Amino acid sequence: MTSLRFVFLFLLISFSTAAQKDYKLWLQYNTVADSTAASEYKNNLKGIAVLGNSETIKIAEKELKTGFADMLGSIPEIRKDVKGENNLIVGSQMNLSSEIKTELQADLNKINTEGFVIKAILLKNKKQIVITGKNDIAVLYGVFHFLRILQTNKSVKDLNIADSPKTNIRILNHWDNLDRTVERGYAGFSLWNWQKLPDFIDQRYIDYARANASIGINGTVLTNVNANALILTPQYLEKVEALANVFRPYGIKVYLTARFSAPIEIGNLKTADPKDPEVINWWKNKSAEIYKRIPDFGGFLVKANSEGQPGPQNYGRDHVDGANMLADAVAPFGGVIMWRAFVYSEHDANDRAKQAYAEFQPYDGKFKENVMVQVKNGAIDFQPREPFHPLFGAMPKTPLMMEFQITQEYLGFSAHLVFLPKLFQEVLESDTFQKGKGSTVAKVVDGTLYKNKLTGTAGVANIGNDLNWTGHPFAQANWYGFGRLAWNPYLDSEVIAEEWLRSTFSNNENFIKPVKNIMIESREAVVNYMTPLGLHHIMDTGHHYGPGPWVSNLSRPEWNPTYYHKADKNGIGFDRSKSGTDAVWQYAPEAAKLFDNVETCPEKELLWFHHLSWDYKLKNGQTLWNGLALKYQQGVDQVRKMQDVWNKTENYIDSERFNEVKMLLEIQHKEAKWWRDACLLYFQQFSGKALPDGVEKPTQTLEYFKSLKFPFAPGNG
Amino acid sequence: MTSLRFVFLFLLISFSTAAQKDYKLWLQYNTVADSTAASEYKNNLKGIAVLGNSETIKIAEKELKTGFADMLGSIPEIRKDVKGENNLIVGSQMNLSSEIKTELQADLNKINTEGFVIKAILLKNKKQIVITGKNDIAVLYGVFHFLRILQTNKSVKDLNIADSPKTNIRILNHWDNLDRTVERGYAGFSLWNWQKLPDFIDQRYIDYARANASIGINGTVLTNVNANALILTPQYLEKVEALANVFRPYGIKVYLTARFSAPIEIGNLKTADPKDPEVINWWKNKSAEIYKRIPDFGGFLVKANSEGQPGPQNYGRDHVDGANMLADAVAPFGGVIMWRAFVYSEHDANDRAKQAYAEFQPYDGKFKENVMVQVKNGAIDFQPREPFHPLFGAMPKTPLMMEFQITQEYLGFSAHLVFLPKLFQEVLESDTFQKGKGSTVAKVVDGTLYKNKLTGTAGVANIGNDLNWTGHPFAQANWYGFGRLAWNPYLDSEVIAEEWLRSTFSNNENFIKPVKNIMIESREAVVNYMTPLGLHHIMDTGHHYGPGPWVSNLSRPEWNPTYYHKADKNGIGFDRSKSGTDAVWQYAPEAAKLFDNVETCPEKELLWFHHLSWDYKLKNGQTLWNGLALKYQQGVDQVRKMQDVWNKTENYIDSERFNEVKMLLEIQHKEAKWWRDACLLYFQQFSGKALPDGVEKPTQTLEYFKSLKFPFAPGNG
């Protein structure tokens, strides 16, 4: 009878949680199906000693309870002290007994303030596992790491881990507006319900903080870089303070975007000139006001004199003047300024790809020490593929912060399965050669190349109020992977994919292996069906949804796709070699040489750097036209393969997420064909050549594709 | 050991579903804690026979499985035929055995096409319970009703129910825009993700349909009455079709709003004149195009020549011309036109409250038979309290559809606990006297007063993509209660509150009784702290958030609060009696007389109909000023009482919803004081009198309240 009820209760669970797996992200804590692993965990984890009483430690304890209950069906006895053997001992260095401290001293010496140690030790001949760090936040990171070990069914017997984040600031940039629209947001609307704050604390704020802490993210910029000054008024700061209070025990600091003209708009000043004493004073007072509410406020992110945003140049000053003025305002409180290098001017006729470097590189060494310059991974704008930004490695005296885009502005919104850590890894592994061979972007970002003290990685968030947070179940992997790479820019994206899959779906190898493969391949697929061989910025205008290589009527030349592909009867591509705009000179000589020479330029970036004839011979012997067409076809074929693989996973996971991904892959397939057909029909006007064998016939005419309009495409801020 | 696992599994459930109760609405299917009830259910429901194979029947079966698993921990054997005794037999009339059909013939004769029978019968001396109706949708309604019996722990032994909806069209009006903003939406953004439709079917669409079917709602208008013509283009109709396909098996028809100028905007015509043959033809073709996609498309809802919307008057035609032209277009397919009577003109200096009646009443008898005139419950605009709309009962030859507002535009957004069925009931019970005493609004709405064939009730939805659907957990009760009253306008709101509480939270009497009381009292509380004694339309401009009785600078006089309260040193109130605008003449003589005479006018509507001196003596002997001030105070006190009651419920329900409501009640309390203080300080300028004893001192100055600005208040379309 009891066992009967047991069965029915199991049914009950499956009914009531089916709709909710999407919400739980990578913290599913599925029952450990591997009985060997489950017994190992149970045998080695008979009790838990939780040392300390902070909010953070209480969160760690609750997380362990949830994890054990969900994964193993029971919670070990939880105590405030250590008794017997096979305990999990959880607490910061200062709360450990001197005996344990001594035992772990060497390990503790290896970690930084946010690092953790997880180690199986013998204490008076009794086996124990200790999770510790220099403070409770570090312990919480250790707890999440430990739970990940259980989630991925790894052994806990001989644990010996000492792990520290390699960058200081691991931060999400929310491009969220005060009306809750999200610029380039494809997962619903902003999580921040300003109307009900500060008094109503949505459970999602807590769940958001928890998810971030689980992957080591320690900061969040709540507001859009296209900023609204109202966020700096007391009416809103009260709300920001409430969020900061929620996030604090999870180790997450709040940052805001500072609209440069705020002193005029909300301060009643006549100017926002960074050299004006009243302006300087206004920002000092404003900072003091913020820090009074939020003592651990992180600082400001600023987009200035870029795409119409106000900035110091409005007053004949430069970026250094602007950044340093703000830096002085927050310095007394330990704040930082993250000043974006994403600039290009309507008054500058130069290759847009060169402008940020041209403007910022000469500023090296001129910024205050609490200023970071935040640089997008590439010189244009978050394309499916770009060569690394030439600023990386080129400003040795300036902490450069990496800006990745997690939201898929140019990569199919939240309808396409694209595993971005693969893209991130490609950038991080790129060699800048700025300090000789091996001067990778990762070494710039983590500060090891030039011994920068401040380091950080920013990701433009893909999070909204969709029930599943990110619109696409697999877009959760991009949030996850961003966090993991911000923690350690040397992680392999394949390892991240596997961790994420096991924590999110299943540990079944029959599921893991094929699905990991499609994740890994997905980034190249999107490059192939959108912008193969170095093409870039050929999407439709404004919303950036779908192809628009024909667009040529926008007021600023560098907004037009035709500016970037330069297709004509002679060929296609943007000549950035010596014979062209010479953008290659912005790279270190070794890299410049590589890119400049069409023979050594990687083919994946060929048309980024070179304008080549339609008959140009690719390395595989194909003509450029045929090769381009076949790449587009390959992208479509890759999506089909992803569909084939996915359709075989039905038995391994819940039907809801299975169906969601299935439907989304159908959209991706449809849109991959749309990209292929629209681009090839358009370029064919110039090449004048037939599609090679193996490329499917377009399903619609070019005129049809050009006629498509999407007036309410999301995210168009 | 097994029982130990049982306990742990229970823990597991509580962890994983805690965050999700909000999402499950009134379909929680909590475990039946009353062991007598539980055994009774188990003994009487040993097997289930599900007859039929439609999608709808499959949904009914799945619902029964979910309900039994969750409430009783086990699912009875499910078969396609009847075997043994104590079965639940579920199927439409045509699928019943002739024996059962004969047994139930008298009951089946009592119900209409959407009605159901639930009856315990003896069949060959064996006890069975049958759920049936004339079609599978009716059976589904019966199944939900049956599950509600279990949810509310009522006996199933001697079931004998024959219940039919009293109106044909029970419909939600979504004021959802194509960019997913929701006009007057306070629960996030639109559920309709147009970007991913038609290919991606969000689970929420299914859950939305299920929730609506569970309360008998059978129609939904997907788009805002302030309409965008693009919804009628093939690009969007394909998406609408996908939603219609999801909703169909749940018995829900899709309707759209028709922008009157669509023939110009998307049809390339030069006019939208309803007498123009090309325009007539365009709408016929458009209707045929829609019905080809959606054979059971419901029809159009139209807001024309109202608040700037285009309409037939732009071409010198009238509402009848416009409505009948559209009616002819959809008539061949069985569609209806719901034409809104919410009109008032910037060119009409008359009392706004009189204008809709003045314009529409003369049209009685002129509309085609598939036109319904949709009338808001009161003559102004969804105020906390309004007298019933004078059109009700005044157009005997025209089907008048009731339009309630479920979203709390004027009642505290989604932060205030206000149980609206109490308001709806007050309107429905109002006696129009149009066909003698007892000619209630309910009898107009359900068609019994004038024998109208077409009948319906519309509710402006309060649903958004918030995790809990409605922003406030108790706002779910307003969606629920709307559905129940649309089904049966004679239901008592107290019965609805109790049903909802039991289905949503708990059957514990210690919880039910006090919480039901605060629900029932909540509507009077909001009237007291916002607009007591018949005051109306004194909210702030645009967003309608918070008090703004001082607003007097808007371009149209009837948009200004000062137009409505007319406070001056002589007194306060809008004189709509014979000596004023004589709006009372629009009611039947018996009602007019009642309202016209200050002695017989209900005090709750006093200042709606009369302008009275500050010293006017109320029935309780208080002066008008003192009485008004004390009403405001009473509203605040009522909220405090609600808080006291709620704070004692912690042990009966989950902590998440307990905390949510607690936080929201704190906001409500704060805002109730804001309304009281701002209004009293403002009116005090005219009365020149001190606040009476018992009224708390205002916490801020009038200038402070006037200075408050809310540029991003939600829902401001």
C-alpha cells in the first residue's frame, strides 16, 4: 500500500513540475539516477556542519538542503558543529576550527578573496569534506560548485579543489529601460518591476540572484547604456536600494548607467561639462547620495558620445575628461567607472571598424585607476563572427573590460539555438601578439599580460521575464557559459556545454553526447547561414531581424549593409588590408601581417579584411561564389542535422522542453533558409553566376524577401 | 524505509513547487486533507470511463488524471467503457449508452448546448456518477465543475446537478498591443508573443485556455480596442490562426478588434466609408479570408469614434451604418459584431455621463441581428463605484453586452486587494425598473427581460505574463469571479470568494472565514479611500495612478477631475438631478425619481447625482465634510484590518504567497493613506474646515502630493 502511494506521489511530482523545469535553469537538481554515485554521496555525506550565521551562510545551507532533497531524496543531519565522520563542513576560514585551518592553510594560500577550497581531509582520522573560503560569499561559490559535482554525477571521494575567479568584476549589463522594455531583449520584458519596487520583492529577484551566484557572477548593471537620468533620482534610487538589498547576500553588487547629461536633466544645471565645478560637485553629491543608500554600490557604466548619447565631447572635452570626472566622484567609496569604447562618429568618414581604436588607444595611461574601458569583443558590433577587437592588448596601462553580448541581437534572437561560449572562447583564445606570441585576449582580460589590478568581463544579458528567463531553453546555456567564462576565461566551451547539459537536462550519455555536439557546432552553423567567410552587418535595419544585404538608404553610411559587404560585379568584401582602409595596422605586426595577406588571412575572416573577385579560388579549390553559396547551404544543413539529433532525445527529457526546442529548431531551420535564399539571390545579382550543385533552389524571389517588414520585432529600443 | 522515502519525497515536492503555486491559479488541486472527504471520493470513484476521442475529451481525461493524482494521490483506472460500480462516466450525450441516456433524459432536457449534467445514478443497481452534456465542450465544463467539488471538499454521494451558462458569449477583452504592451495592464506584458508565433506555441497559451475553460469563458478578443490594422494582415492572421487552434479544444473562440480605417491603412483604399461599395467589399473579403483560416472565428469588437479612434462618423455615417456593414461581412460565417457604446465627444458640451445614452438609445431596433452593443457597467469609466449605465434596460430590441473591467485601472493597479465580483454583483443586481420593478441589469444581460437571443458579458482582462498571471495573487480571484458571473450573473460574490479561496489556498475554515470577509469588504474599502459618497474620476492624469483631484488643465474639460467633483466653497458633487444636467432622466422614472431626490438617493452615490454644501447633513447626522473625511479614514482603517487578518494566515498557506500578499497590503495601506491625505488636503481648501476627530493628520503637504510624477507608470497606452 505504501509503495503504491509512492508510485502515485511520483506521478504527482511529474504533473506539478512539468511546467516549471524551464524556470529552474541549470539548478534542476534532478534525482541522481546513477545508483553507484548516489550511494557514494550518501555514504560520504552523512551530516552537514554549517559554520556561521550570515544571510549568505543561511542561503548556502538552504541550497544544500534543496540540492540534497531533490538529488538524493533526503537531507543529511544539519548541525552547527562537527560530529563524527563523513561530514560536509561548510564555513569561511574564520569560522573553521584551528585544526581544520591548519590542515587547509596551503590551500587557502592559493585562493584569492573570492576563491574557494573543496577538499576531502582526514581529521583525527575521520574523513570529512570541507568547503571554505576567505569569506561567506566565497563559501557560497564553493557550495554551488560542490552541488554541481553532484549534479554532474562526479565522485566526491578525493575532492581537492582550490579555485578562484580570474577577474574581479563578472557582470551582467541589462539594457533594460524604465518602461520595462529591453533593448535587444528577446525573452519578454525587464525583470525589474519599478512600479512595485521598493515595497514588493518579486521572488524572481531572489531567484535571479541565486542563479547568478551559482555561476560566480558578482555584479549587475540594472539599466540600459542608452540611459535615462531618472534612475538617479531619489524616487528610483529607493527602488535600486531594495534590489541591492536582495542581491547583497548573494555577493552581487548593483551598478547603474550614468547618463552624462543627468546634471542638466535632473540636476537643474545649465551644463554637463565635466570640467565645470558645479557639474563635478553634482556628481560627487549624487555619488555620496547613492552610497549612503547602497554602501557597496559598484559604480557606473557609461555610453558617451556614441550613437546620439550625450558625453564630454558635447563640451569640447574628451572621454578621459568625462571618465575621470566620474571616477573621482565614486573613488572615495570604492566605486569604479566602466567607460565604453563603443564609439563611431557620423563626422568620421573612416572605416567604422577603425574608429574606436583610433579614438581610445591614444588615451592609454590617462585614465584614473578606478576606470575600466569596456570594449566589445569585435570592432563592429556583436556579429556572428568578428576578429578580436584591436584595442585588446593595445592599451597596456588601461584595464580593458571585455563586453560580450549574451542576448542574440544578431544571432537569431531567442529562436535560434546558438551556443555562444564557443564564440566567446574563440575571441578569448585569439592571439593579439601585442607582447609577443601567446598574448591572448584572455590574458588581457584577466590582467596577467600587463599586470592590471582591475579586471572584468561584462555580458549584455539575455534575461527577461519569460517563464524560462531567456526565451530559448538553450539560451540559458549562454547565460551560464558567460558566467563560467567570466570566472575563468580559459575554460573550454565543450566542458561548459557538458556541465550545463548535465545540470539542466540529464546525465544520460545517450543524450549528452549528441546534444553536446550540436551545441558546439551551432555557432558555426549560424555563421554559415548568416555571414560566412567574414561577411558582417548584412542584417535588416533597426530590429536587426533577418537578412537585409540590400539596405543602402540609411542616413549614416556605416549603418548600411552595403557599406560592409561592398558587393559589385567585381567581387565582394571589405578591403581593410594595406590596399584598403588599412585597418590591419591597428593590430600588432604579427597579427596585421596575417590578416593583411590574403594567403594567410583565415578564411573564416576573409571578407572582413579583403574584397575579392567572385572567381577567387578558396583553399578547397572552390570559387568564392561557389564557396559562399555552399557555406550558406551548409548552415542550413547543419540546422537540419541539429533537428535530427534533437528529435531523438524525446525519451531522455521532459516533453515540455523537448517540444519547445523542437518548435524553435523548426523556426531556426525556416530562418536559416530565409537567410540563405535572401543573401544568395541578392549577391547573385552581382556575381551573375548560377548556384552551384548542392545548393537548394530558393523558395521565394528576392523581391519577396525585400518586401518583408517587421514593425513590432522585439528589442528595437 | 519506504515510509522514510515517502517523507523525503514530500519534502522534495514542497521545495520544487513552492515558487510555482502562483502560476497554478485556482487549479492547485491541493491534497484533500479532510480524510472523510478523501475516503468518500476514493470509495465512490474507483474507475473512470471516458467516452469519446476528441481533443476536448482527451483534455478532460488529462484534467481528471491531474486532479486525482494531486488531490487524492492516486488515479482510478481509466477505461473506454463502464465496468463494475462506482465509476465516473464522462462523455457527451451521443457517446452515452442508450440506457444511461434514458436515465438522464429529463436532465438533458434542462440544459442548453453548453450546459452539463453531473448526476449520481443507479445503473443495473450499480452506483455510477455521470458527467455529460450535449457536446464535448459541455462535458469539459462538467469535468471542471466536478473537480471544483473535490477541491472544495464537498460530497459527491448524491450529486444531481444540471447547470447551463446563462449567456452565450463569455469573453475576455485583452487590451494588448502588437508590441506586447498592454493598455491598462498591470501584470507584466502581453501573453501573445507575436514574434514567435505561429511556429512557437508557448505553454502559457495552453494553460491560459485551460484556466478559462475551467470557469466557462468561451471567447477572447486578442487585441486592444484601440486597434492596429496590421492584425488583419496575412502576416498576423497566420499567428492568430495558431492561437485559435490552441484554444479550440478548450471551447474558446478567438475574436479580433477591427480598426475602422483598416481598408485605408492595409487595403490601399481611399476611404473607410461604410457605405462605399469598395469598403463593403473589402470587409467581406477580409472576413472570408479570416474564416478560411479560422472557421469558428468569433467576430469583431469595435471601438469607433471614441477617444480619437476612427469610425463611421468620419464619413458622415453613424454607428448603425458602421456596425451593420461589418455585421453583413461576418454574418455568412456566423460571426458577431460587438460594437462599443463607450463614446463621448469633444464637440459635445453635455455632461459626459449622458452622451452614450443620448447617442445610442435612439438606435434601438436598427442594428442587424448579429450586432451586440457593448456597454460599460457605468456611464463614465470603470470607477470604484458608479451607478449602473442608463442604457441597460433602455434598448429592448438590442442585445446589450456587459463590459466589466477586470484589470484595476482605477482601483490600485495590481497592488491593491480588491475583490471585484462584489462590484460586478452590485451592478448586476441593480434594478433598472425599465419593465417594472425587478428589471435588474442581470436580466438585461442574460436576455430574459426582453427575450434577446444573443447575450454576453465581456471583461477587460487583468492577465499578463507575470509569473502569477495577474500581478496580485488576489487579482486571480477577479479573473475567476468574472468567469463565474459571466456564466451565471445571479451568483453571489460571497459564494465565488469561498470557492476561489478553497481552490486556490486551503479548505481550512480558520483561513477561509476571515479571508473571505476581507475579500468581501475590500471593494468598499477602495471606494472609501479613493472615491467615497459618489465621488468619481479624481485620479491623476494619463496613467490614472494615485489621486489627482486638482487636475484642471487638460485640453478636454471632461478629462479633468475638477469637472467631476466640482468642489468649491459652496460644496462638492456633480449635480445630475433635474436642477443640474438632468442625467437622471435617462433612467426609468422609478430610478430617476430615486436618484433625483437627495433624500432617496443612496448615499453611496450622493455626489454622483448632487452638488451639496459642506454642511449638508448625512443620514448619520455628520456634516458632508466630516462624513467625507471619516469615509476616507475608514478606507484606510479597513486596509489595516485586512493586514491584521492576513498576518494571521501564515500557518495555513505557503510562505511565498503569504509574503507576496503581505508586501502588497503594505503598498495598499501606504497608497490608501496617500489617497486620503491628498484628497482631504485638496478638498479642505474649499471646505475651510478642520479634519474631524478620528481622522489622522496628513503625513505630507498638498504641494508634495501635487508634485509627484510617475512617468513610467505601467499600462498608460
